[in-house]
Amino acid sequence: MNSETIEYIGYLAAFCTSLSFIPQAWLVYRYNSTEGISLYMFLVFCFGLIAWLLYGILLNSTPIIWANAVTLTFAGYILIKKIQHINSSNKK
């Protein structure tokens, strides 16, 4: 398999994984609720995305960089909202 085909597969994977977080982020935004979301799962997941992003940067792999930067944006938004909801419920 040539390197161009491999690169296209990487971009397809990046697109699919990043796209998969849009519905969840939209629901959190629309309903302002993170009730069914695990804080610890999203903490570990975001840490993993940061590690993948660093790995992609070190390899200079554009598909890995883009996939993890975009997914981290959506997952980070969800994580921030989850933390905000926990803090606001603790203040009541």
C-alpha cells in the first residue's frame, strides 16, 4: 500500500472519530445536562487524547494531530461542562 493511501485512511479515521463526538457535545450544549456522563471516563479520555496529540506532533502526523485536536475540543467541552455541573450542584 502506498503512503498516499495510508494517509487517506488516516484522514478518514480522523474524520470519523472526530465526527462521532459532535452529537454528544451538541446534546450537552442544547440541554445543558451532563447527568449521564462519567467524570472519570472523560478525565482519562481527555488525558489519552492529549497523549495521542503529543504523539502525533512528535511523529509529525497530520491525521493524528487533527483527529485528536478536534476530538479533544469536543471532549474537553463536555468535560468542562461536567465539572461546572458538579460544582454548581455542590454549591446548592
